[in-house]
Amino acid sequence: MPVFLDTTSSEFETAFKTLLSAKREDSPDVDAVVAGIIDDVRKRGDAAVIELTAKFDRLELTPETMAFSAEQITEAVDQVSSEDRAALELAAERIRSYHEKQLPEDHEWTDSSGAMLGWRWSAVSAAGLYVPGGLASYPSSVLMNAIPAKVAGVERLAIAVPTPDGQVNPLVLLAAQLSGVDTIYRVGGAQAIAALAYGTDTIAAVDKITGPGNAFVAAAKRRVFGKVGIDMIAGPSEILVIADKDNEPDWIALDLLSQAEHDESAQSILITDDAAFGQAVAQAVDKRLETLQRRAIAGPSWRDFGAVITVRDLDEAAALSNRIAPEHLELCVADPVGLGAKTIHAGAIFLGQYTPEAIGDYVGGPNHVLPTARSARFSSGLSVMDFLKRTTLSRMTPQALRAIGPAAAQLAQSESLEAHGLSVLARLDRLNS
């Protein structure tokens, strides 16, 4: 049974804090193992990657077969049905259109001293995308990671996707093709992250790594951060639905289950201002779990981490939402825009009862790679900006150096950095001579 909470209860605050602090994922001690894998890949390169792929994915590779050939990609893509292709093409088009609007502009100006100042944006040169493998891999995640990179202007984009026992999801290869991916390596795990970060004879190093993965992949991303950039360390999926009684309980139940079916550690929460409606939704969830294909996953998620919270009003709902800072937030209320203005901490917000979160996973346009575990309080979902760097620009004229240089020299002296100050004073001496 999920947890039922009511803000009018004297015990609510204690119970709510317990809900917020619930540990929702296993934390196996994988760091030492991952450290060894990374060290092995750094030392032995291709040989280590090939051995580890044989061990974990039961797939024998050579340096020549670590990446899919053009012929293999074509053969796999040809297996995709026309219906699946059309859906994937629509998703790619909408995702690309949305992310193109995120591109920032360079800017320059001359200030009152006569100095030219500004900034410019440039893309990382190479990025690597990790895609969980096998037939259960998600082509939508390929689009969500690769398209923003290409829109940003990344010159070289590589994908690492494990193919255990040789299993390949043709839709993943089509998604990569539609996104403009250059190379698709059929390796996975911590060894793939290490290879992308440090490079091997076959796998060229990249500047940034994005994409989801298991505990070993997450630990590897933590360890290579600094050598390369990473997007985030994402935890189990989560959804918060704020709904009033003027909704169909079964719709809300399905929205909650749409995240519960991802992972037994996923979390689905309903906040409502009508206790009877909350009970109706819980009953609808139970009914759907009788037939849901992934009920073996969604059931434990709802049982162990689900919650139904009854509030006095929607303002109170917004305040609780900001404390939860959910990955996905659905606002199924009469005035979703007004309530949305009050919910400032969320990875993505879905406005109105006709905007299920699942639309955002596939064809909405905004990115579905989002902050979890309350990190939406301080971070954002994946975007074009994740693949761009801002470089500042400064140009002093003689007039500008005369105007502001003495202050720089004074501050350098105060910090006992003599050469700093002298580098400015030497130029001022020339200008004043």
C-alpha cells in the first residue's frame, strides 16, 4: 500500500520528511570495481574493453568490429516498421525544433572606459552518449541526448550501446541515424565510459559524456568527471501529480504508473485537495496493476514508494511540490498556468489534464533527461546549453587601460602578486612616456 498523508494531521510534517528522505535505490559497493575497470582500460585500451565486453555482454569483438559498420546499420534500420519510423521521425523533428530555440547569442559591447567586452559560445568538439543496451534500450533517449548535441554544433558524436548476446534494437540505430550520430560502438558498462573519457586505439576520447546507465555506469561517470564533462548522475524516475477532483481517476492512475513501471525504485506521488478523489485514484491504480504488463515492477514501486497526500488547498500543494522538487510534475487542475507559476522547483512541468508526462518522454519537444532526487532545486534538464561553452572576450584600448589599469595594479599589490601589477604598470609607463 502507498502512504496516505493529510496535511491537517499533527503527524504530517514528520511523515512528509520521512517520505522525502526515503532511500529509493540500492547502493551496491561498486566504486572499487569501477575504479579497477577504469584503470584497466586506461592501461590496456582496446584489449581491456574487448575482454570486459566478452565477460559482461557475452559478445566477442575485435578492434575492427567494436563499432557498427554502415552495412550493419542499414540492415538493422531496414527492419524498422513504417509506423515506428514515422513516429520516431516526428519525435526527432519536434525535439530538434524545440532545442534549436535554445541556442544563445554571442554579445559584444564597448563600455564607458572604451574597453570592448563580451562573450561567445562554442560547442564542445566531441561528445559521447551512453545508451543502455539490449532489446529493452530506449531510442527516445538517443534522440533526447544526441539531437541537442548536434543542434549545439558538436562536430563528432559517438554512441556506446552494449549489445548483450549480440542483441540489437534497430530503433536505437535508426534514432542515432536520424540524430546525426557519427559512430556507434557496441560496448557498454564502466568500460565504455572509461574508453570514451580516456580513449583507446579504436575509441576516440570525447569532451563530454551524457546518458543514463546502471550503478556501474553512474559510478564511472562520477570517476571520470573532471577529465570530461558529464550531464548528471540520475537516480530512479519520479512523478508528482497535483490534481483536483475534476479529473478522471483512471487517467491519473495511469500517469502515476507511467513512472512506476520504469523501476521498482521509481516514485509516484499524488497531491490532491479532495481526499475521496485520492482514494479513487489509489483504487484505479490497484485495478490497473491487475493487468499491467510491467506490474512486477510497477507494483513494488507503488507499494514501497508511492504516496497520496491530501492538502487544504492548491497553494499548499504548490508549497509541498517545491519541497519535493520532482523530476516530472503534472498539474491537472482548473488553472494549471496559475499553479505552474507557483511551482518553481521541477525538472519538467506538464500543464493540464490533456498533457500526460508520457508526451514529454517522446514527442513533446522538451528534453526528457531531467534532474532527480530533489536536484531540480538547483539544476536543469539536458539542453543545448550542456554542449556549449561560454568564452569571455576583453580588449583594452590605450584609453581604457589608462582608465582602469591603475586599479588593477593596486589590487595586485594588495594581494602581493607583484608580476600581476607590473604587467599592467609596464604598459602604462609606455603609454605615459
